[in-house]
Amino acid sequence: MNLRAILRQPVVTVAFHENDVRWTIGRPGRIAGSGRAPLPHGLIDDGVIMDVAAAGEALRTSPGFRGSARMRAVAALPSPRSVFRQIELPALRGKQFAELVEREIRREMPMLADNAYVSWKQAGTRDGKAHVFVAGIARDVLDSHTGALRAAGLQPVAVDLRVIAAARATGAADCIMAYAEAQELELAIFRNGVPSIVRYVPLTAPCGDAAWGVQVTEELARTLKFYRDSHREDEIAGTLPISFVGGAAEEAILSEGLVASTGHEVAMPPLELSLTPPEETPRFAANIGLALKDLAA
């Protein structure tokens, strides 16, 4: 099958969360259908799907789901136990640069290379130096999510982290993302399309309780203060609103003292694609980002 035929194949996006699995079906850059199904309590622990057969069954039997092995499946993963680094290297070209990056990762982060799936992206060049963003996803996290897709009869071809996919869904190269769910919060600050900080925070109080909102506010304030202190030269990040997406975005954006504590305005931004009904769109931000992902890259 040639590349053009492959790119015409339907795309299934899947995002497993603590309480449900969310999916979309469509073509690259388009969504024709979507849905979600509940998951058994405790099925996911620290990002790992503990029973891939049960997770696959929940997805496969979700109302309206018509995924099949002939479709390209893409998964959005949570970020606990993921590791992120930015390294600076001489700006070589082509194969030489790729080999240099791989050597530097093994030298600087040997445990990461041994225990995680590692990917990297060049994030620009300045003064003859290339800046490289490195991400490592724990092997058991990634293997369990792709295993669940296979258990549902799908063939996974790519993965992404949920918060990174959600940022792609906004279409903004510079943004502050807050991916809020009832039991977890993922935070990231993006500059020029590359995450400078990614954090995963378990939320301890029931969603909607005052204590839940307090934790959301405190974690955002802590993350933004750390970024300001470590990136004093960055004048743009301080002007960006906090963009809320996810299943608990509406509750999180109303957290008491959010603007005063963080020094940032807040928003639920329009996304590049919309679902039906439209109010479900923020919940599916990661899936939308996956639908926009360049699978030919």
C-alpha cells in the first residue's frame, strides 16, 4: 500500500482516563464520530492499565464504536512517571545530529534510556547550539495502553501525551495548558510549540469540593512561579492565559482565587475541531489533538 492510500485510511483516537475511555473516528484532521464509555474503578493505577483485556472490552463495546484493525489507531497517554529534559548540543546536520542526540541521552540519562520509550524533538537553534526537547514515557504505561488498543481489535500506530495533544488542539504555539480531570491535573507550559514544563498532579479531594479547587489553584501557582524563577528572560509567558481543557475544565476554571494566585487570566479556548454536542469538545481535547497529529512524520 502506498503512502497516499495509507493517509486516506480512517483514524481512531483513544484516550483512557481514570473513569472512562474517550474515542473519535474520522480522517486525518477531521472527526466523524465520537463517544466514551465508563471504566471499572481502579482499572488504571499510576498511568498503567492493570487489565488490558477489560479496557479493550470497554472500548470495543462502547455505544457507536466501529473501530477495526484496518484503521490507524492513536493513543493519548497520561504523564505520570514521564520524564522531560531540555539539552543543548552543537548544531550538526542530518544523521550526525541524530547520532549525537542519541549518545547524549545515553550519557546524561542512562536510566531513562533503559526504562522508558524515549523520543526527542529539536526546538530551535541559537548561537550555533541546537536546543533539544527529550521525553521519556515509562514502558509499562505505554505498553498497557497500546495493549488495550490491541485487545479492542485495533492496531496502534502512534502515541502522544494527553497534555501535549491537547495543546495541539488549541493551535497555539505558546500556551499554558491545564488538563483537568476529576482525579488528576496535567500542567504544561509551551513555548514555540515545545513544552518547557510538564507536571502530573493527582487530585485528592472530590471534584467540586472547595479543597479540590484550592489544590488546583495551588498547583498552578506553584508551577508558574517555578517557571518564572527559572526563565526570567521570558517576557511572553507572563502574558498568556491559562487554557483549561478536560472533563473537569468547567469546575477547575472556577477555582477560588485562581487569577489572583497565578497572575494569569483564565480561558477555555476554542479548539481546532469541534464535536457534537459542542459542550463535549473540551472533554475530548486530547483526542482532537491526536486527530490533528501528522502521522506521516
